[in-house]
Amino acid sequence: MLRHLGWYNMTELDLFTYQRKDDLLKKHQWTATLLSLLCTGLGMFYIGTPLMILGAVMLMAVQGFSVIVFFFTLGFLGAVVLPVMLGAHITGLIITAAYFTRKPNDPVRQQKKERQLATPWKIALRTAIGLALFVGALGYGYESGKEPFTKTPAEKQAVREAAVTYLEQKYNEPFEVTEVNYTWAVGTYSLSAHPKQDPRMEFRMTASDREPTRFSEDYYLSALWSFQLKEMLTSLVNELYPDSGFVDAMVYQGEEGEVVKNYSDLTRGGDQRVRSQLVELIVFADLTADNLAAEKGRTLALIRELPEMMVQSKIDVKIDFYPGALNTEENRAKIKADFKSFARQFSDDPITHEAYISDIIHIRSADGIEIKKLEKNTE
């Protein structure tokens, strides 16, 4: 009877011990599975057997190589590469979950499994190494894949410095280059710059990858002349549209020639350095059938004055009419600060009418001017 009781108590103790071990393995299973869900193969590093670590390394290598292939094929193999990456991730997740569901009959293997997960610091070390390898694999794939399509910070800095030197020698004033981008498809650097004394006159310039210190399409004079022309036209617009009209101007550069930094010094009768010009207006006015003819007359008066003030070239005029209710001190201040920014911040809905006159030299009377009423989007 005592032996029987002793056997019974020992069996119950064993069952309790096995139950605790089983509960512990379930906790490890959930932790490892979650890690593999977050990062490919990370749960396999958590488990830590040699085969698991080797398998995780291979899955991570697949991920990194897939990123390289994605870049090198310009994304055209995305339909193949992305499923491969997803497949590698799911494979790591399945292997991790399956490890805990298999119950080996060999007690020695069972003890090895338990021992493998018995030391917290070893688990933490393995997991940290696995995470580092995962991040490293993706990082290496990204850097290696994009390398042919981008430039290093040092290369961009060299182009930046060369651009500043070029501009300062050409225009004899200090400049700042604010942005350097590289477009691999055409092998071209695209830069943004402005004179140090006036950041408002930002302009673009380009350079070839083959000759990164030789610049073309330098639009500084375009930005400078546009700013100066706007200043010249402001008094005329204020006279025609008192407190209700605001002007912006764009001078498009033509042929290269002697550097002339003052718009007023360009040949009025026609200058090859000016290809065309655009005058844009924002006008606050409530147009109706009763005052539309008068507005056309005012537009004609503007058009007749422009050739006397501007270089002879193709001159276009664009006018956007906004409701009079928007003619507030706040909006006027915004337009004066940044004309283009104000125009962008509104959708087309607030604009009630618009006029676009292409090549004003052909306009002989108000009948040649069309002020179009815009239909509102009712959706």
C-alpha cells in the first residue's frame, strides 16, 4: 500500500513537472513565432539550434538578394521578387511554429530542446544577432541595389561645390546651392540654387554624369529677369486694378549671349536672349454679364501697355478671377509674399473666370479677348 502510494505520488509529481515544462515550451513557441512574424528567420535564431540558425541565415540572404534583383530590374520583376520574399518570410514562420509541435520520442532530443531554451542570456544574444543579420541583409540589398542609380554624398558635394564656383565666376556674386539630385535614367544632376542675398530667386541648373562639373540649362537670368519684370509691372497693375489685382511674370531664356543682369538693359526691339514671356494676374472681381464687357476693356488696356514695358517677344497673358469676398488683407499679404504659393493653395473651385491670351500682339480689340466662366464641380 505504501509502495503503491509512493508510486502514485511520484507519478503525480512527474505529471505536474511535465505540465510545467509543456507550459514553458508553449510560451517559447508564442515568442518565437511572434519574432518570426516580425522579422524573417528571427524566431529560428531564438530557438538557436545549428540547423535553425543556418536556415534563418539562408532565408535572410534570400531577402537581401531579392531586394538587389528588384532594383536591378527596375521593379519589372516585382511580380516575381515580392512573392519570393513573402515566401521566404512565411517559410521561416512555418518552420518556427512546427519546431514546437513536433514531439520527439527520443527523451535525449527532448532534453536538448528544453536545454536550448533554458538560458535567457543566450536566447537574448542569439535573437540580437539574428535581428542584426536581418537588418544587415535588407540594408546591404538596398544599398547594393540602388548604388548604380544614385550618387554618394561625396559625389553630390563635389558637384555642389563646382556649381557654386561656376555661378560665382559667371555672375560675379555669391550663390548657394540648396539641392542636388541625380536621375540615373538620363545620367543627369539637377540642382536648385539662389543668390545668397535673395533666396526668392531660386532657379534650376543641370549637369551631365559624364561631365559633372560642366553645367547647362542655367536659369538664373530667367529668375532674375522675371523678378525685375514683376517689379516693373506692379505699378501698372496697381493702376488698372487698385487693391484687387496682383501680378507675376516669367521670362524664358533664349539663346546664350553676353550676360546682362538688368532686364531694362535688354534690347527692347527684340533680344535673342529672351525666348518668350508670361504675365500672370490674380484679380478679385465679381464678374457678371453686366460688367464683363468693362472687364474685357480693362484687360485690353493692360495688353496695350505691356509691349512698351517689355522686351519684344512672344508675350502671353493669363488672368485668374477670384470672388471679391476673397479680397482680404490676409490673402493680399499671402499673394505679395508668394504669388505661386497662393495660386497652388486653392483648388480651381474658387476661380470663377479665367482668360488666357496667347501672343498678345494679335489682339486688336476687346472682341479678341475671351474671359471664360468656369463650371463648378458639384460632386
